[in-house]
Amino acid sequence: MCDTEKALRASAREPAIGDGYPAVSRFISSDLDGESYVFRRFRTLTARKLLYMQSQILELEEQLAAFDRAAATSPDWELHLAARSWEKLIANAESREQEKQIRKVIDEIETKLDNYRMFLPRAPLFRLLLIDHRHRSSTLASESSRKTGNTAEPCAVCI
């Protein structure tokens, strides 16, 4: 097959220039300078989603605190121990309803926090705070190395 035939077959597989998203995405991706890579940030929606996620986590935190308060004042020694020992909580959750409910709350907290932490770095404000932290850490590290003669790079947490 000659080069012309290969080119014709390749162009037949791709939608024509005027065909909506495929054409626009091809145009954007063909820009070598990346100047046409312009997308909305949805800052208001991002902030709102973070606020909802925080509210859900705060509600779960209050449920956990209520369990701790109830366990602290309860005459039920098993409940008291379950509030202080993960192993006891797990063991009691198999047969006792209150511990089973608090285990569900803890599992839900874990899931919600994981989702929150995955979503948080996408937030524009978080990136600004992270950039500010990096700049401050870098500045502090360079000042420290200048004073002490230590040329070691800042730790991964500070970067």
C-alpha cells in the first residue's frame, strides 16, 4: 500500500474538521505552544463541593464524638473498652449493635476522608496554599543552608 493510500485510510477514520468535539479536541491537542488549552476551573462548584464534603465529615465527626461521650459516662464496661481499643470495638461490633453502628461510622469517615483528600488537591485555593508553602519552605531552606553551609535539598514534605 502506498503512502497516499495510507493517508486516505487514516483520514477516513478521523471525523471531518467541522465535527464538534473530535475536531475541537484535535485542534487543541495540535497546538504545540499549548495556548489553546483553555478550560474552565469551576471554582464556585469546586468550593461548594468541598463545603458539602466538609459538612458530611463534620457530621460523622460529631457522631463519633457522641459515641465517645456516651461510652465515657456509660456503666457498660464493654462499651467503655470499645471506645478505647480498636480490637475491642471490632470484636464487639460482631455481636453488639452500638459498636456495630460506630464501626459503620468509622468506615464511612474513612471513605469520606479518602474522597475529600483526593478532591482537595484539585481545588484552586489548595494549590495556591501549596505553592505558598513550597515557596516559603524553599526560602527557609535556602536561608538555612546559607547560614549553616548545608546544601542538602529540603525534604519531600516541604517541597
